[in-house]
Amino acid sequence: MKYRWVDNNSDVRIAAVDLETGVIEINRQNWNQFSPFEKKYILLHEEGHYKLQTDSEIQADLYAINRVAGIEPKSLKKSIDTLYKVGILDETRIYELYKNALK
């Protein structure tokens, strides 16, 4: 994956991927507020959109959690905390992460 820094003048609040090119744009001003795990999760989430060629936030979440599960301690909790930190309060997305973890 390729990355490109953008500033607050762009439409990108934290990170976004171009589904055609796979380039992930990262908002430089907002990026440093995140921990290394949160950054990894956000980038994997955007990679999920591209690799799966989907606009589905749930599918991108599942892609990201499946890549950190078993590698990162407390990955489910950290993933959910990341969603809350970026302002995602969608209970359906949270439920899907839990459901996936319990498979």
C-alpha cells in the first residue's frame, strides 16, 4: 500500500483509501493523536476497503481485526476503543466485531 499525507484542508479527517489506486491518504494534523496500535488498525481498516473493494465499514473492520487478532494482546478491546476514539458509535459495527471474535 502507498500512503500520502494530506492536511486539514482536505476531506480526509483521519485516513481514507482510493479504491482504484489503493493509495491511503492520512491527515497529518490528526495522525499523531493515535497510539501505534490505533494507527495500525486504522491503516488495516483502509487496506480492507481496498483489498475487498468495498465501501462496507463492517467488512473493513473485520478485515482489520482479523489481521491483529492473536498478534496484538487485547486486540478486540483495542480495536473497539479505536472505533470509539475516531467517533464511531455504531453499535452494529461493535456487535459484528464481537460476533467475529466469538466464532
